[in-house]
Amino acid sequence: HATKKTMADHLRKYESLFTLTPQRMRMIVEAFKDTLELGLSKHKQTVPMIPTYVFGWPTGQEKGDYLSVDLGGTNLRVCLVTLEGEGKFEVTQTKYRLTEEQKQEEGQKLFDFCAECLKTFVDTNLQDENSGLKLQPGEKLPLGFTFSYPCTQERIDHGELIRWTKGFGAPNTEGHDVAAMFRASLEKFELPIELTALINDTTGTLIASNYVNPKNKIAVIFGTGCNAAYMEYVKDIPKIHDVGIGLDGQMAINCEWGAFDSFEHEHLPRTKYDQIVDETSNKPGEQAFEKLISGRYLGEILRLVLCELIDEGVLFLGQNTYKLEVPYAFDTAFLSLLESDPTDELLMAIGIFTHFFALETTLAERQFFRALAKLIGRRAARLSACGIAAIVSKMGYLEEGCSVGADGSLYNKYPGFADRVHEGLQDVFGDKGRNIVTHHAEDGSGVGSAIIAAMTKARK
Ligand code: ADP
């Protein structure tokens, strides 16, 4: 009878499924570029290329005190940002926890809570005589509001919520101008604050990273989801030529690129595990690019491979695997831990499998898990490189080179993620790929939002 396959034999199969060749990457980059252009030329495309009404780069000389509020998925963050010019700034911040009830409460009540937190923040941080902040009677502090839920915007200080995401469900908010709702709450609390800019966190990251280093031309986020923003010439945004700044101007574009290849599924190499992730997700067909890359899904992809090997009788024979069979039970942070384990025995892997899943493992199995994490993590980084390469190539940044500001837990905490992105860029562009370098970006929703508020004020 046939000899039993070793874990190394199994690994070979997954290597061929999850490996992206440079040639395949270049094909993806070409398709990605076309998709970006389509989104700029027509409304309502899969990758929507959302105009942000942030016009051009900051000068780096923006100065003064600005407030920012970030309504995130778990926290409400309020910052006072003092821009000092020359790319320098100081930040004072406080976080307020959002309860699940508040996310489902009447929309106006949610904004009232934001205003109430702002009031507490202002009372504790701005009334201090030594703070140097003197508001003249009638003077208002400009506020940048980071609201990272899909909105249609026609100007910077306005935005209609299309639909809630990230677990929010506050009634009477979808279809409404959230900036106007927030303004009503600010008035209710009689705050000397003027909401001047409504922004998305990726756009904030773009502007903040350019403020500190003008070589930063692109921003990317790799967290629960994934997204990118960059600065486009108005002449190359055919769907909105008439924004009132002339065709020579520039405007930041929030790509919402997680949607690349959604529905058609023509360009990205999807394995059967990726298909299961998609089909069992709450939005099948959507966010196809994001589902191969972001922190929300990488652990699940690895778990589905393990489940297949359990079904085939390869792994954990005679052990009870029910804990591992729960969808999303395997966190993406475990992939980081598997990859960074410094011990020969792979003690970290022993810890994860015994503690979280009550499973015993052999050394050969643990080496397999680590190798599998590497395949899945590497594929995510190389696909990210394809997205970055598409923007670089579209904008002609390759020759002179540019920096890419990156943020999110996957980028910041996954070992080797940045190196793999860089390696991927070289596979796409050859040696010139070295001209494109990613690095950790400044905080977009605090600092970025304040800079945008400053830029907006300067334009008025
Ligand atoms: P968000 O995108 O929600 O603002 P983060 O940038 O922190 O927040 O991303 C959260 C995602 O990152 C989660 O999906 C989580 O599984 C993943 N994550 C958290 N820690 C790590 C880690 N050490 N390595 C890899 N992924 C991680």
C-alpha cells in the first residue's frame, strides 16, 4: 500500500496554491491599474475611488490648535493637535469607550454623546490658563471629524452616510448628512467649535504622513480591513471635472480598494479556502481583495486549511477538535506568533494549540503550521504590493521613487510584513522597485484630520 504522506509532502500542495509568481503579480497590477482608472472615470464602480475634497498636499507650514474626533469601531477618540509647522506637532488625546447600545441608539443621540465627550475634553484640557490656548470671544476652534464609514461627499464639510459598517446600526443616520447632525449636537452643548472637515482615516493617514515627509505620496492601511489613498490630478478624475478648482488642481482619492475584483473574481488567485471565507461571510462576493489580505481573514484562511486536514484524517487523529472547528476561532495574531517563535521546539505553537484549542501537536506538525502561516502572510503582503504598484505605476512615481505611509496592526505587528511588501515591489518592478519604500505612518485620524481642518481653514 501507498506510503503515508509526511507533513512536508502536504506542505508542497499548499505552497503551489498560495505562491504568487512575479509574472502573475504583474498581471494583477495591470488589471488593478485599469480598475483604478475606471473608478475615476465613472460613478458607482466596484472600486469607487471616492473624491475626498481634500485639495492638494499640506505645505508643512500649517500651524495652530485643532481638535479632532475619531468615531472608531470601539472607541471615540478626541485629540487636541497643535501644529507647529515644519512637519512638527503635539497631540493631547483622550479615549472614550463606546458601548454596544450606543452604536444602536438613535443617531442624534450618538452625536450628542460625541459632543458631550468633546465638552468634557475641552473643559479639562483647554480651560487651563497655562495651556497657552486663548480663545477670543466668538472665536471657534476648528474640528476635523474622522468618520470612516462610506459617505457621499460633495464638499469637505458635508457627507451623507450611505450605510453603517463595523457593527454600527444607529437609526435615522443612513441617508443623512452626518456633519450637519454633529453640528446640531455641538450647538446643543454650546461648544466654541466649528466642524470644518469630515474625513476618512486613510485620507488622514495620507495627509499626516506627507506633512512629516513630503516624499510620502501614498497611504495604505492593513488592519481589520485594507484600503489606500493617494493624490490625483483633477484632470484625471473625469467623473468630477467641475469641482471648482480647475483641472490643474489635485485632490486626494480614497480608493476603497478592498473591493478590487469583487463579484467578477477574474484577476485574483483564489483558493478554495478563500472561496469558503467569501461564501460564509456576511457579504459574499464583496471586498474580494480585502478577504485575501486583511487581519480579519488571514487566521480564518489558515483555520480552513487545518479543518481540511482534520477531515482527511491527517491532523489530530483521536483528539477532539471542536474548538478549532468554530469559524474565526484562529486569530490572525496567532499567525504572527507562529512566525516569530524563536525556539527550535516551537514552544509558542505548543502554547497556542494547547491553551486555545486543547490540542496536542508534534514538532513536524508545528513546523507545518509555521510554514503555512508564512505562505498565507506572504501572499497577503505580495498582493498588497500589487495594489501599491498599481498606484505607483499609474502616477509615474517609480523613477523618482516615493515613500508609502502604512498603518494598521497587520503592518505594524506581523513580522516581516513590510519586507515582504518590498520584495513584492521588486518582483513587479525589478531593481527599480527599491525606489518604493513603505514605513509606519503618522496617526491619520488624529493628526491627519487636524491638518486637513487647517488646510480647509486656509482655503476659506
Ligand atoms: P482597525 O483596523 O480595526 O482599526 P487594527 O489596525 O488594530 O484595527 O487591526 C485589527 C486586526 O489586526 C484584527 O483583525 C486582528 O486580528 C489583527 N491583529 C491584531 N494583532 C495582530 C498581530 N500581532 N499580528 C497580526 N494581526 C494582528
